[in-house]
Amino acid sequence: MKITMRGVRGSIPVPGPETAIYGGNTTCHQIETDEGDLIILDGGTGIRQLGNELLDKLPVTCSIFITHTHWDHIQGLPFFLPLFIPGNNINIYGCFDPVYMKDLKAILSQQMEYCYFPVRECELNANINYFNLREGEKIQVGSATVTPILTNHPVLNYGYKIEEKDKVFFFTGDFELPSNIYSPEDVEFADYQKLVEKQQKIFTDFIKDADVVIADSQYTVEEYIVKKGWGHNSFESNIDLARAANVKQFYFTHHDPCRTDEQLDAIFDSLKPKFELASNTKFNLAKEGTVIEL
């Protein structure tokens, strides 16, 4: 299994000299199985360059798994050129929206209405199939198995575990570990804490002993205090998660759009003493263009 990071920025693309090292494209990861199957996680702006490169390998067959439909995770799809070419076969998986009662195809098609984009979804020439996933539903993509798990975010969000042979990779999408909404002095605190701990254990068990985890780490612990409930995790919480799940390699991603390369390096350096808390884990900052071979 080969994993290539195509976009690691959160919220909005931020190209420029201050983000040139870690990258300014929004979320997209490319996974190639040992048998040559192509899996793409999310369609942020990082998917555009991937699509350009795939033009040398026509016809394209791939499976795109969308964690959630916030713009920074789908805004690159209209610029993914394989969608425009006859003979390509593209399966797109993701969540049904129970709030607005829209399926995945309806949501992605609306992004390509004429008021937003000059080409409608119905004018795309590839063979495109849409699938609304349920949590825990296993999807076989060639030699790999992809399993979604719901995570905590202001819209339904799937984290995806990809397994091939004895290798395990997991990507969180956007997520925030669940926490208690009550104060310790509230009578509801104890019961709700049991629910929080149960949900945290389900998530930790799901990624237990993973070879590689790429996880939303948008905030420092100080920033998280005022941004709790926004749907993003902190670096420090993810160090605890890596320890609890015994993850081998852990990559901090979804870099804040206001964060420069220099600031990311400074945060990472400040965290190094805390890495000893998860001594079995190797920590890294996600970087556009990084290739991981398992």
C-alpha cells in the first residue's frame, strides 16, 4: 500500500511562500494498493493535480471516499479532469445528510450548478456512480477493504480505515474527540462522562495498532480552549490518542490556514517532549507530497 498526501491544509487553500513547505492545498490523500487499485480520500483542492497526473494513465478507474461535504473537502472535485473523460469509471462514496435530507449525489451536483460552476454534473462524461455509506459498512476496492466510522464534527463525517493484507491505514477526516458538555458539579456530568468514555473507546479500538494514522490536528491546546465544539482536535489530544491506540506512525494534518510553515515547525518542536508519552509512535507533520509505503 502506498499513501501520497495531496492536500493537508484545512478550511481554505492558502498558496504562497509561507506555506510552500507543508503545502496550501486542502484535503486529499491518494492510496494505491499492492494490486494497483486507486483509492482517493476527499476531494479538496489537492485532487486537481492528482487528476492531471492520471491523464497519463487512461482509462482511469478509482474510488473516491468523501469524509464529509464541507467545501474544503469537495471543492477540488469540479477540477478533477478524469470526471470529464469518457471511458473512465469513478465510484464516489460518502454520507447521506439527514438534516437536509440530501444524498451524496445531490450535494455534489449542487456544487456544480451554473451559478457556481460552468459545467453541470449531468454534463460530465465519465461513468460516475454514487454510494451513500452506513457506518461500519465494508467496501472492497480490489485488494483493500475500506471501513467508515462516524466521528464528531458539525456535519456527518466519516473516518476511513483501509486494510490490505496485514497493513492498516486510517484517516480521520475532520474530527474532535467527544468531551463532556457538563461541568463536574452538574448532576448530569457522571452519566454523560460514561457516554463520552464509551465513544472514545469505540474510536480508539477501531484504530488500535494502526500502521499509519493521519488525523485532524488544527489547534494547539491553548487555541482549543476557545474553539471547543468547532469540530477539530488539538495536537496534544492526538498525542494521547496515539498512545492509547498504539499507533506506529501518526501525522498531524488539517493545518490551520493562518499557520505558516515556520509556525508549524515551532509548534512541532514544542511538542517533542510530549512525544515520550507515546514512545511507540513516530510523529510527523503532514506535508503535501509525502509518500508512505507500507
